[in-house]
Amino acid sequence: MTKDLITIDRRVTLKWLMGAMAVGQLAACGDQAKGLSWPEMEAIKAAGIGKDPDFTNIATPWPLTMTQAELETTAELVDLILPGEGDIPAPSKVGVPAFINEWVSAPYPDQHKDRVLIINGLKWLDDESKVRNGVPFIRAEARAQTAILDDIAFKDRVKEGLDKPAAFFARMRSLTLGAFYTTREGWADIGYMGNTPGTGDYAGPTPEAAAHIKGVIEAMGLNYTPA
Amino acid sequence: MTPEDPHDAVVVGSGAGGAMAAWMLTKAGASVLMLEAGRDYSPDESPMLNMAMDAPLRGVGTPDKEFGYYDATVDGGWSMPGEPYTMAEGSEFMWWRSRMLGGRTNHWARNSFRMGPYDFKPKTRDGLGYDWPVSYEDMAPWYDRTEKLVGVYGSNDGLENHPNSGPGVLQPPPKFRVWETFLKAGGDAINVPVVAARRAIITKKIDERSPCYWASGCGRGCSIGAAFQTTTSLIPWAKKTGKLTIATGAMVYEVLLDTSGKATGVRYIDKATGTHKEAKGRVVVLAASTGETARILLNSQVPGRSEGLANSSGQVGRNLMDTVGSNISAWFPQLEGRPRYNEDGAMGLHAYIPFWDYKRIQSGEVDTPRGYHVEIGGSFGDPGMGVGSGLDGYGSSLRADVKRRYGARIGFTQRGEMIPNANSFCSIDTNTKDKFGIPVLKFNFAWADHELKQVKHFQNAMKELIDKLGGTLVSEPADPAKAISKGGEIIHEVGTARMGADARDSVTNQFGKTWDVDNLYITDGSVFASKAHKNPTITIMALAMRSSDNIATRLRTGEL
């Protein structure tokens, strides 16, 4: 044990020390992890898609960067954002956490901004949960998890001082919905019925859809004249 | 024949203007060498039925592929490594390049609105800008021939300054979708027309091309040939004559002249070997794009002159215009939860709003001199990464919100006319060269008050329409100066070698023949004398067809 400690590099020890100080600060400011900073991160330097990608061999060339712990917290969070319902799977069951990993690891400016927000945000979630519940976010009780989300998830009632975590949550929500609703399971849920080549003329609205809009238009006192 | 052999015609560029010239000339029996700066390309490369889920980052735009992963544009975009362009202090301009066989026709929206009588004689009508040397009546038969050849769907509605096509020219348009019929009901009530759009997409089989199969975004390229691009039509047709030679990777930078001032060919860099080569022809046709054509002319050396080639008028590079663009979108509670069905259709406009307010412009009730049209979108599509925009909260209520709002938002996109102005032009930046050592273009660009007032007209008109239909704006539109697009952003840049009736103030005559060089022609958007609100490609092709007919005649009679 002693030997291990001695061989640890001084930088790591310092990091521990600062961590301990941070926890001290957290404890000192009551029930919130508001003392945390959201440090800028170094831009990822990796190969991108390029100007002329090979469509016969579609690949995501950059290495994935999220840790196992970050992926687990992400899975927990995306499933809280859009829980599975009946036959509709939860986002973690259709690859949404892996997509978020791909997204935050991409070597592009927009994704870099999201990476800073998301990696820091995931850390905030854990720190906040530790302060409030004594355990990381994924091990907190469901009610304790939603209590945290309730402070950051609604734009008109973000708890004071939590603007950054709220921005993080909004971005995660947007990425989760985008990633989920572009899967076949998401299509089934939302009712996207396209990408199905047909022959002959375009079929146009179904009788049900046409009858519906006719009713809507006429109820507004306007004329229904389909073309 | 090989690129080293002298040809009847050397055509620079393979997009709308270049490919039309190549087809018309080879069809007339002339041998043509087509030089394309980019690589060989066919939309057979396009993964037509792949979806966002199959692409990195769900296919969103990146600095590598700005219009998304599947966009047909390869080796191009707003920025290209080693091939910069510069901007004057205080100017912002965006220049989209598609360095590939077929150029920008591989990814365009296929919107094909022909210009009308007012559009060809704008100065006569309101005293602003510049008249074309051709009238609508001159152009009408060429539009008919072009539309018939290309395959354009649409309807003849007999609207002011939106001319009908000839009998049997148009392909039948696809049915309106629910939200388009909804908009039409609102438009009818306030006298704003909502009519069938015109797009270069075939709905009935012609030649070897298949009709639209009602799926697959057109911007990724259409391997079945339904959505028009030169790589599935004009270029293969020209090849079939046995008269076309194509050299790709050929970056043209200069027109060659003999001692009498006649063009003898062009000089280019063969990108594969880095060597400088010459291509020889009896006639040279520039169709390299509005920016590149101006650049070639300005970079060409003419003994005893400093202003470049074909520029005795001083108009080369001047009169740079783009389409006026701005956007508004709104939620319509009446469309929430509407019954689902397949709304992919032709993957773009079935309906649009042509400009309607000409009478009030003439009477002075409207304070902007020129019009616009409105492109609209609101279909049930692949939800995409933006599906959560504007939503709040989490959990089952969030799911309900997503589903309720799907297909209930309509976007309105202004596409308007810009009047040429003295502050918008391109010139050679003598301090900057690209990786080939060719001096680059420098852009100056500024909108004028006319365009800003037009944005205001659009905003007010759309608010009235949205209000009539019980909609609510997603956000209040910004002040026109902020809401208006950047120069070049709509990728409709035209005008840098305008045609005119007088050699003193224009670069070419009505057939795209440069006034200064009898055997040098231009068939791309640079010859536009004005920038009507109508998307330019169909007009580029109609003009290129007419000009090429003139070239073919002159080749045949030995005049060239």
C-alpha cells in the first residue's frame, strides 16, 4: 500500500487533493454541487469523414472517447429522458448511448462544444447525486434521480445557479430524441412511414388523412380544394 | 479522341451550362472536349435508400460534408483545402463549389421556375438594374425545349409573370400532401397563391430514365435518373454520339489567344500529374460557374491590356448577385396529431407560393421593387436530429409532445430577387494563390435597401398567412438586416459576365458570345443580366441550349 502511494506520480496526488478540496467546497455550500467548474477541454484531433467518403464502406473513423462510467450514466439519463413504453424500447436498448459517444468524440467544432457540455454535465450529475444522496447518479433511487432532473429539465423553472446543468440536460434531450427517432423503433413510435419506393403516381394522403384535413379546414371556415 | 487532340469545341465545366453545350454541340456533329476540374462521378455511387441511422453522426452536416453526409457534393463545399477565396474588409460571401463531374447539378433542389416577361426587362419596368438582350418571347421556345428534354413536373396556372409552358411540355405534378392543402386553404382566403411547384423530376418515364419512386432525398444524387442531373442525362447522351472526350481533374486557369486575338484553347493543370497542359479548339465555351468563369477571364493574360480577357467593358466580375433568402417557421395546432401516411413524395416541393403582389408594386403601395417566391416544407419525414427542437421536460409527456408536434410545423423560405449593385463584385486577389498557384477570387458583397424591404414584405405576408391558419411563430423573425442570408449562401450566384445589347456595358451578346473574342462563349450563370427570384438552373440550361445552337450553326457554316 505504502509502496503504491509512493510510486504514484505527483500530478495524480495533486488531482486527488484538489478533488478532496472540491468535495469540501461542495459540502460547504449546502445541498448543491454548484461550486464545480465546467472546464474547457482539448479539441479532439482525429480523422474526420473527409470531403469524399466511400459510401460502399461507411465508417466512423474517429476513436470513441467516453469512459465506461460515463456511458453508464448516459444510459441511465437517456432512459429517464424518454422511458420505454409498452413495445417501445428505451433509448439505451437501441444504441443511443453509443451514438452519444460517437457524437462527443467527433473531431468537429459543434460536437466539441457538446463534448464540453456533456462530459462536464455527466460529472455534475454524479457530484450532485453524491452531495444529495451519497451515491453516484446511477445508484440513486428513481425519485432521487428525478428530483435532480426536475431542477434542470424545465426551461421556465431551472433552479437558481443551475444554468449550465440545464444547458447540458437540454442538449442531452435533443441528442436523445434525435438519435432515438432516427431508428426503426423510433420511426414506429412517431409514425414515419417513408423511405419505401413505390411505382406509379404518388399515392398522396390516405382517405383517413384527407378526411381529417377536410374537417380541419372546413371547421376554420375555409375551403377544402385538394390538388 | 484524346484531350491532346484539337477538338471543334473546348467546353470548360460539366454542370448545367457545360453539359448542355456539350450535348447540343455533339448532337450537331461537332467534336467536344469537356474539361472538368473535379473527379469523375456517377450517382450510382449514391446509397439511395440509406437513412440517417446508417451514417456517422446520423448524417448531420459537418465541416467535411456541410450539407450532410449523403449530399452528392464530393470534393467541394463552402471551403476546400488548399483552394481558398478571400473577402474584402466588411464583406461576407459564401462560395459553394462542387468539383466533380456534373458539378452542382448532382445535388440541386431541382426547383425549376422559368423567368417571366417582367424578369427579362426589369429596368424597363422600374428603372433599376439592367435589361436582358432577350425578351421572354425570345426565350419561351427554348424554355419549352429545355423543360421537355430535362423533364419538369408542374402545372400551368396562368399567373402574372409566371408563364405557362407549351402544350405537352410539363410532366404531371405529384398530389399535394395534407399540409400543402392546408396552406392552400389559408392562401386562397387571403389571395396568396399556393400552386404546384415546378421541379426537374420526371413523374412519367422518358428515354432510359425512370420516374420518381417517391423516396430518397434528391440532394444525394438520383441513380434512377428521375431527378435531373447532367451525369445521368446530357453527359451520357453526349458520350453516346461518340463525339465527346472528357478530361476530369483538369483545372482550367487561362484562355489561350493567338496573335489576332482569337481564342485557340485553354491552359489547365492536370491534377493527377501536376503538369500544365493545353487543350485546343475552334471555339472555347466557358461554363465553369459564375465565380470560376470570372476568375479564368480575369486571370487570362491579354498582351497590352491589364483588365483580363473579354473585359473591355470592365464588367467581368461585376454585378455579382445571389438570391435573397430568409426563413420563418410556425406551429399549427390544427395539424397536431394528424393521421400518419407516407409523405416523402418527391422529397421536396409539391407546392410553392409564387410571387403575387406585382400590382401593388406598380401602384407604389408596396415599397420593394422586386418579388420573391416561397418554398415550403412540413412533411412527415425521417425525424432527424432536430426532432426535439423547442421541447421541454422529460419522460412520457416529452414523448407525447414529440408525437403531437410531428408534422405540425411548417417552414417558409423566401427566395427573392436581388438587384445588381456597385458594392457586389469579385476580383482577383493578387496576394493569394491556391495550391495550384492560381490567384484566387476576392469577393465584395452588400445587400441594398431593396432586398431588406423585400424581406420585410415576406415576413409580414407570411405572418398574415400563418395567422389566418391559427399558427404561432416558432420565433419572431429577426430584423431584415439580420434575417437575410449571406451573399452566396443560397448558391444562386450569377451575373459576373453579363449579357447585354451593348458591348460598352456588357461582356457577351445575347448568345453568350463575348463581345471581345468572336469564338469565346459563356454558357453558365455568369451571363445573367438580372437575378430574378426564380432559381437559376433551368434558365442557365435554356440559355445554354440557345447559345449552343448559335455556336453549332456558326461551326457548321465555317464561321468559327
